Amino acid sequence: MELKLSRPMCFFDLETTGTDISKDRIVEISILKVYPNGNKESRTWLVNPERPIPAACTAVHGITDEKVANEPTFKELSAQVYAMIKDSDLAGFNSDRFDIPLLVEELLRADIDFDMKSRVSVDIQTIFHKKEERTLSAAYKFYCGQTLENAHSAEADTLATYEILKAQLDRYPDLQNDMKALSEYTTRKKSVDFAGFIVLDDEGHECFSFGKHKGVKVEKVFEIEPGYFGWIQNAEFPLYTKKVLTAIKLRKLNSKF
């Protein structure tokens, strides 16, 4: 089943120096852009992370320090990456919890102010886990009947993710071929920031999801403990989380005037 798109959809996958959204960096990014008329374009870039790649990560994706030594940094590539995704919805495998948050961090570090307010995301892993509870390679075998060659290559994983979503729509009649509906289906929780440090309660208020103020409204915490905002801004939280908290604080200050 082909996808019903009202705007372009960018399937993408990252290979990285690790799994810490705040600290780790991209070493490879692949994007497959699918247009509403069915046309496609794809790009894959190796990226110099400007830091050593841990041996454990190289063992997974095969990318070494030597392989990326003469490649451009993400900041140098950021304009090209942004140009490809700026008009699109996003999709990936485990993308809501990892790839999108890390990509946004890299864009913010490159001084590109990117957010998801005007777009939706579809996490193909969530569909898979809700339906079958497997891995990407198993998903590709299960849905597409093929063995995933070059697993943990960003390009191979990206193409497999695209093919899996199409096969999922064929297999499950209850899944709507609509990106907004799929985004809602694959959203695990109502988080305000990508990393899930700020979530919405049942009444739609922003609350902290961690630490001593877990479950408490952000605005309330800033009232009873003003220094908490400064502590977060100076700690190793994701840049996007800091951006969200700054917006909440400014909104509260502006409401007083």
C-alpha cells in the first residue's frame, strides 16, 4: 500500500557516538524523502562528530574515527539537512524517543531553530511493538519477507523502515493511511519536549516527569523554587528541553503584565 500524504514525509535514521541525547553526536544520517505524488529522493552523509567514536559503537555500525576524519561536521551539513526536512513530517524506527530528539539537538547546536509544532512524526517501531514486539531486522523479515542486509547502516535501516510502514498498512486494516492518525497512534506519552522531561497532565498542564518535582506543574515549581530553572539551564539537559522551559517561564512572566 502506498502512503497517502498531504505533505512530504522524511524517513530517516542516525548512526551515533552513543545514546545520550545531550552528549552524543551523529556520525551518519540517511534521509529518504517521499512526496505526495510518490516521487522520492534520498541522501546519506557521513559526519565527523569531532570526538572519538567508542569502540562499542563502531562494533554496531562499523563507522570508525578514520572513516569520518575527513568528512564534514554536522554544523557544516546542517543547512543541507534542514533544507531537506523543513517542509516535511518525520518518520523513523524508534525515532520519537531517540532519532528526532538527537537530530533536533544537533540542529540547535548549529543555530537552526527547529521544532515539531507544524509537523507530525510517525514511529514505525511503536506500530511494530504494539502489534508484534520485535526488532528492526525481525520486522523487515516479518512484514517484507526479506533479510535486512547491512543492518545498522543508516541507509539500509532507513529504506527498510519505509518499506515496513507500507507493509504494516497492508497488514493492519485498522491502521489509517494518514500521517496525523499514525502519529497519534505511535505517540507513547504526551511530552512537551522530545526527551520527555516535560509532560502534559490530564488537564493539559506542563509538568516535570523526573526528580523531586515529578508530577508537579512547571509553573508551580518556578514559583516555589525559582533557582530550579537556573539549575536546569546550567546542567546537561537537552537544548530543546531548556528551550521549552524558557518559553514556559517567559509565558508566565508576560502574563503578569
